[in-house]
Amino acid sequence: TATTYTFLLDGQWHESESNETIEIASPYKEDIVGRVQAMTKPEVDRAIASAKTAQAEWAKVPANKRAELLHAWATELEKRADEIGKVIMREVGKGLADGIKEVKRTAEIIRYTAEEGLRFDGQMMQGDSFPGGSAKKIAVIKKAPLGVVLAISPFNYPVNLAAAKLAPALMTGNAVVFKPATQGSISGILMVEALVAAGLPAGLVNLVTGRGSVIGDYLTAHPGINMITFTGGTATGQHLSRQSSMIPLVLELGGKDPALVLEDADLSLAADHIISGAFSYSGQRCTAIKRVFVLEPQADALVAELSARIAKLTVGSPEDESVVVPLIDAKSADFVEGLITDANEKGATLVTGGNRTANLIEPTLFDHVTRDMRIAWEEPFGPVLPIIRVNSVEEMIAYANESEYGLQASVFTENIDAAFSVADALETGSVQINGRTERGPDHFPFIGVKSSGLGVQGVGRSLASMTRDKLTVLNLK
Ligand code: G3H
């Protein structure tokens, strides 16, 4: 029988007073992976109150001791990497090797955050640099924690994207209320178990699981929350941003990352990156390549390179390390199937794929995709890639910028001047030259503009986002 997990409140694991649990079903086989608690609003209140109390003490703990907790957490995760990697595989259908890699990458982010956090200092300013000011007026600008940070993580990196929020929050003296995506919460619970084993003070991180319909808005609009850091869907992020008032938000949302293949591109290299960018983990990455712009003269050759590589992709169970695996749930597969049907009906050329078995969608490539097709604009979060043929680089840029999203883009060219001028013209947070769109290495800033997000992540920027300036002015005689 599947394990029933409990939630962490004030250093103790509890069953909910609701007496209800939520079943976590396997994305790829008939199986219940486990059950998590369906918490109530009063339990959410207690989680936030306990975090607030713990934070007051934690903020006084020396930074080097806070760093020690993070290093100990990283060590615990490394010890349990195989076990947690396997749970990631079972819960969100990611290949086992990738699941284990995610845990190890997480330990590295945590350690880097601890190190960066030790060097994350404030500033001193002297008054005399402003007209009429005095050198005897000295500002000491410290980095102060925000208080209780609400961290909400998505299903696709249930450990990594959670720890990328918890670690900087803890390092800068905040407490955390952690709400994992329901599908992904078991992995999140194991990650928190590792933190408890590392010596987490009671109440400093409280874990909340439950139904969005019951506690979602209650949690995100709660007056006890001082900052929200969220990774997930654009609609939810927009809702959060409308609902929140006067607290900082960091949002990492959806994308429609384009690959722009210029006339002089190395097509073989471009195809390698486009395929890995589009189809790894079935495209269930915000940074997946989600459309390809190519000029007519190179289009046939590029399509041939892409379809040859798609034919070699492994498709099936994550237990067999397949690249293309069943999507997270039936609703997601229904959505992707709808995009495929729409493109077929509107006359796109189906180069390969297009079929579905349960939640598994074959890697699908469409050519001659036109503006009236949903796949030209919508984010599939699935293994479907549209090729859009255009007549000029200017047209590529304008088409790319018409998107509501602005996460990343890839530009493939051998011309460094063209690369920079296209990169400058693209309305995205980042542009990759001759590489696939991706977040890592994790100390780089990670930025979404337009409907792709708000604020910046990446180790250093995440530390900054969880602090505010605290000014003390010294008026010397
Ligand atoms: O799904 C969104 C993630 O932040 C993407 O991360 O580029 O490492 O796959 P990744």
C-alpha cells in the first residue's frame, strides 16, 4: 500500500485535522505513489504563525551558522540522492538518472547559496557625495530579511526549484512556508526531511500540502506572508500578482521560447540543441524550445536534420530512461492533443509523431505552421515542436516578439555581430547564442519578462530578492 505522508509544522510531522488526504497518482502507470495531507485553513494559520516566531530567532543566528545548516542540508541530500531521485521518477515521471541529477544539482545550488550568502553584504555611503551633504553623515545599509517567505514550487523540478527558493530565504535570515505542487509534494517532503535531519530549527520551514480550492488563495493572500516566490503556470502567476498587495513577488512562469536559425547557422549544431531543448522530459520545462523560426532556403535541410534526430529519441517509461515520457497527467495530455488536432485541421504538415497513448504523446514535429494555429502561440508543455518558415530575420524577430511570453530565446548563427543584434532586439529575459534555452548554470540570473515572470532568480539575485535595505544613519559630531 502507498505511504501516507504528513506535514511539518513547528518541527513535528502531523496528520491534518481534516482527516483527508490527497492521492498522488503515477503519471506513467496505474499506481498510487502516495498520499499527502489536505490541510485546513487553521493549520495554514498555525504554519505561518510558527514561521514568524522562528524567524525572529533565526535572524539573530550568525550568517556563518546559517551557512552551516545549508551545507549540512546539501550533505543529507547527497546521501539520499538515489532514494529521492527514485521518488522524483515515480511521482513526476522523470527519468531516474535525471531525478538523481536533480538532487545533486540541488545540493550544489544550496552550497553555492551558502557561499554567496556569506559574501552578500550591504553598503556604506557618505553624505558629502550629494550637494550640501556632510562627510559626517554616514549611512550603513544592511541587508535585512523580509520575514516569512511563501515558496511555491512546480511539479517539474520538485526538489531543485523548491530548494532554489528555500536556500536563499534561509541564508538571508527568513523563515519559509513551503507549498509544493501537489504532484511533486512527496519529493518536496523528502527534501524537507533532509533539511530536518540537517538540524533545521523548529518552525523555520513549515510545509503545507492541500487542495488549492481550499487553502490556495487563503495562503497566498494571508497577511502573515511577507514575500512570495512562485514557479508555475502563467495564469496562476497573474492571479497571484493581482491578488497580492504590497509584498514583493518573484514569479517564474510559462514561456514560448523560440529558436531563430539564421542563414549561416551550423544546422547540425542547431538541430542538436533544438531537439534536446524541445524534447527533454517531454518538453515539460518552462525553458523548452517551443517554436523554431527558419528561413525558406534552410528550412528543408533543417527539417531533415530535426526529423532524423527525433527518430532516434527514446520514447516510453522513465523507468527505462526514455527521453520522451508520459506527461504529468491526463489533462496535460488532453491539452497537447488539442494543439495537435488544431494544427492538423488547419493544414500544418505533420512531419512525424502526432499520436497519443494514455498520457504519452509521441515526439511531434509540425512544418509550415502558420499564424492562425494555436501551436504558433500557445505553450504546450509537451513534446510538440512547430517549424515556422519566414522570409527574413526581421520577420523572425517581429514574430518572436509578438508572443505574450518573454523567457528565453536561442539564436543560431556563425556571425557574432548578427547574434548580438538579434539578441538585443528580442523581448526575452535571456538569449542563448548557439545553445539551447536553459536556466543553468544556476548562478546565472534567470529572468522572465512579459507574461513569463517578474523579478530575477539565480543564486545571487534570489538572495537579493529576499532582503530589503535597512538604513541606519550615523551623524558624527
Ligand atoms: O521549468 C522551468 C525551469 O526553471 C527550467 O529549468 O532550464 O534547468 O530545465 P531548466
